[in-house]
Amino acid sequence: MIQSNLFQYEQDTAWERVGDGVQRQLLGFDDKLMLVKVKFEKGSYGTLHSHAHSQVSYVESGVFEMTLGDTIKIISKGDGYYVPPYTVHGCVCLEEGMLVDAFSPARWDFTIADGKKYAL
Amino acid sequence: MIQSNLFQYEQDTAWERVGDGVQRQLLGFDDKLMLVKVKFEKGSYGTLHSHAHSQVSYVESGVFEMTLGDTIKIISKGDGYYVPPYTVHGCVCLEEGMLVDAFSPARWDFTIADGKKYAL
């Protein structure tokens, strides 16, 4: 099984720019599971998209307008959301903050973008 | 597929006492994935244990001495760790804080403890 290091340190891990005002940092992962931080500046957004992966996210800080399918809600620090596979979702950042996104299976597309290559 | 509600709000979700100075709150989940908050008071601990699930965790706040197999490290806000299946792990909370734990597959034992029952 392909897997990350056991420990991930904030200061040792690169942030990757993934959009205007949006940065991503990988946490741990293996074939089945991946955890990712995504930092948003106020006014930045996560474009509407969908994927086969299950996703559960935690609002670590900030305020977001979150779209999940036909539902739009305002969520803030301490809240969370679940994205069923293939469900269109996206967000607008209303106050600067960070989401912590969990995926199953892992998002190998993120690791390739990170400059490392893993088998699918 | 069994799944949580789409949104989980901090203020609407119960905290369950799971140890001395340790509380847990469920975030979203489905069969493959579950995200969970675990709050620790200073001096409390997560007993050494292991499980078949893959686990990736994020240190949302606080400082922890974390044991993963034969490795012991001090980790703090912003750091993370990966627990391979069946790896013994546990922590001591050195400064009050919270971990956000992702599991694959879901920890149905947590939902049963939460007063709801789901099929395995």
C-alpha cells in the first residue's frame, strides 16, 4: 500500500497554489484515505466540481458559503459537511479561513500536482 | 450507502465523553469515510490501541505527545499524522486542544455509542 510519512509537520510541508487566493497542503494518506488543508483568502472560491471520491470536510477557521448539490448554506469554524460521490459542490470564502478535507479513496491527482508521482 | 446529513453544525451536535477529559463529536460520514473531532484537556490521554481502519489526523489546536508504533513525537497545531491499519497508537495531551481524526472505513462503533445504530 502506498502511504505518506507517519508524521506531517506544518513547517516542513509545501503549500501549493491551486487557485486565486487558494492554497493546499497535503497531510497524511494511503490508498483509502487522504487528509488535506485548503486555505482561502476572503473572496476566493472553490469552483463547482464533482468527483467519485467520498468527501468529509471540517471548517478549521473562517466563514464559507457552501454549495452541495441544490443546497446552499453558510458555515463557519467548527462546522462540517459531507459530499456524497459525484455530488457537485463548491464554496465562496466570506471570511478568510481554512477547510480540512478528507477523501476516500485518496486524491492521487493531488500528489501528482505536488511534484511526486504515485501509482494509481 | 449509509451516510450522515450533508451539513454538521457545531452547535447542533452532541459531544460525547469518551474518557477522563476527552470528548468526541462526529462530523460527516458514509460507509467509506468518517471525520471526528476529539477534544482533550491538558493531561488527558488517548489510550494506546489499534484498529483495522486507516486513520489520518490533524492537530486543530494544542500540543500532543503522539505514539505511533515505536515512534514518539511532539506535535502541535497545524501538524498531522497517519496511522496505518493495525498500528498501535495513542497520545498524551500536553496543552489543551483538539484533534480532527479521519477514518476509512467509517467507525460504526462511534455511531452506536452516539445513540444511533447503523448496520455494519
